[in-house]
Amino acid sequence: MVDIARPDSVIKKKKMKRAAYGVAGLTAILLVTVFVSQLKPAAPSVDKATLWPDVVKRGPMVRQVRGTGTLVPEDTRWIPASTAGRVERILLRSGADVLPDTVIVELGSPELEQSVVESRLQLEAAVAQLVNRRAELDSALLTQRAAAANIESESRQAQLQAEADEALFKENLQGALVAKKSRARADDLSNRAEIELRRLDLAEKTLKSQLAVQEAEVSRLRTTYQLRQEQLERLKVRAGIKGKLQVVPVEVGSQLAAGANVARVADPGRLKAELRIPETQTRDIEIGQLAEIDTRNGKVPGRVSRIDAAATNGTVTVDVQLTGELPRGARPDLTVDGTVELERLDNVVNVGRAAFAQENSTMSLFKVSSGCTIPQMDCEATRTQVKFGRSSVSTIEVLDGLKPGDQVVLSDMSAWDAHDRVRLN
């Protein structure tokens, strides 16, 4: 066989075809690579049954703050020990109903009992001295009165005798010397009678002043004795007011100083709520604002009556005066929840308060695609930046990023922080 040589043109054509095929293949590979690189990563799936969705709406919004607290009596009184003593008996315990004269605790004090006995004996001795002194002065006064009466009687007799002697002298029946002696004696007795009357009057006037010292001593000792008796009686610690006994923080045998707290009594019919609200949420709370107290057995309306001036452990105590009837079972120290109404806003865009959403802040939420409803079908949600305004307990004002009708996910989505889209199925 003889080989036939191919023309050069045919060889060139084959080479050109191979080159064209190679270029086309490389171009196709490049296009596919570019297309694949521009594809978005597949969105992760989230079980929508675990989510908390809400719809953005426009309308009224009530701003509230919430806190926990306890019911406390408006009228509470600590009953102190008026006198130092040892606890002998505890007659009543916490929960007992008491009246003002109800004895709660009995104290004992041998020193006070001895002091009472000594005060009584001192008083009796002073009274006896006063009676004896009064008898002495009365006897002296009677003696003075008798002497005055006697000298006055002698003075009258001497006066009569002088007048008689003077009459006889005028008729020359008696000498002048006798008449003069009778007159002199009558004048002398008259002066003595006047002096005795003055002494009697002075004695009567000074009688009270002479007894004043003894009477003052008796009065002092009587007051001391009565005070000791009252102190002894106060060893029986009484409630002082009508109410319910709350606390008896003493034990039998313990020694108490004067002024130590023995019991606490409160009026259970007048209770108020003491709410502890985070200090960051109390700036808009004012006296007189409406509030609602949840006793877990019913809700009671009220009004803010006091706001503590200082914060404690990050909370501020707010007192709420209850204006409604308390439900059954409400008692002091009962744990309650309370909400305080700050203000009512009209025609604002708002949505349920998302997890970690703060007032006047910006955060990202997953917004459900338009035309998709979470409960009905699989949906896709896209991360959206939302600017919030004023907040309440369960709602928050939307300033930018969402519009009425948008459906968003309020649940904690921090597990998907690395994704801008999620599929809800």
C-alpha cells in the first residue's frame, strides 16, 4: 500500500476545531464557576413551632413597668419592752388576732419588784410622818386658840371691872387708885388678847407652809411608787392596737433591755403593695399613677403613693396604695406582681417586645417575607435592622425599619447570628 499525503489545509482546519472546542469548554467552566460563586448559601431551617411571632401594628399603646414585691400593712407597730426584764411567758404567737389590751408576752424583773416594795414602804412612812406632823400642828393650833380665848375672856372681865371701879370712883364710893389699877389691868389684858389673836392668825396661816415639805415628799414618793407600779404592769407586754400579731422575735428566758422589740402587730385590713422595680425603669414613675397588683388570686387596682429616694441592689421600692377590695387569702408578706401605668400613647407603630429589646435602641429582627404567614406555610425570614423608641412591659414603639402589617420573629435568634436568612418550616 502506498501512503497518500494529506493537504496542509486539512490539518490546519482540524487544529482550529480543537482549539475552538477547548476555548468553548474553558469559557463554559468559567461561566459555571462564576454563577456558582454568586449563589447565596442555603438558608438554615428553623422549626416555627418554637418561635414567637408578632405583627407590627399602628394604634394605642399603654406604657407600663413591672415589678415584684410583697403586701405590707399600712399601719404596723413594733411593741417595745418598756422595762428591762427576762421573758417569762409567751402567750401568743404569729397569726393571732389581738386587741389593744391583749397580753402577748410576760416579762419578769426581781429588781423592779423589789423597787416597787421599797417605794411602797417609803411612801407609807412619809404618809405616817405627814399625819403625825399634821396632828402636832393641829394640837399646837388648838392650844394657841385656847390661850387666845382665855386671855380674851380675862380681857373682857378686866374691862368690866375697870368700868365698874371708874363708876364707883365718880360717885366717891371708891378711891382713885383702885380705879386706875383696874383700868391698867384691863388695858394690859386687852393688848395681850390682841397679841394672842395675831399669833393665832399667824399660826393658822403658816400651818400649810409647815406641812408643805412633808406633803411634797409624800407626793414625790407617791409618784415614784405609781411609776414603779406602772413599770411592773408593763412587764405584761400588750398589743396596743387592734390587729393581727405578725412577729414575736423573742424566746422564753431571754433578757431584754428597755426599748427592745418584743412583737410586731399590724392591721390586716389595710394593706399596701411594696414593689421592687429596676432602677432603669423608674424615671417616668410619678405619684398618683394607676397601678394593678396581681395577688395570684385576683387583681386589685391601686395608685402609686410613694417612691423611694434611693435604689437598693439595683431596684427602687415603689409603694402602691390599694383602691380595690382585696381577694380572699391576701395577707401581709404575700408575694405579688405589680404593673404601673406610665402613659397612654395614641396612633403609634408598635410591636411585641422582642427578646433583649431595649428602649431607644437599635437591633436586628427576622422579618417574615411579604405574603407569607408563619402558621400556614413554609416561610423565609430576613434579618432587618429596627430602631425602637419608648417601651412597655410587653410592647415597644417602632421608629424605623418596620411598618404596620409586617410579621417579625420576637424569639431569641442569637443562635443564627451568622445568617441573614432563615427558613421557617
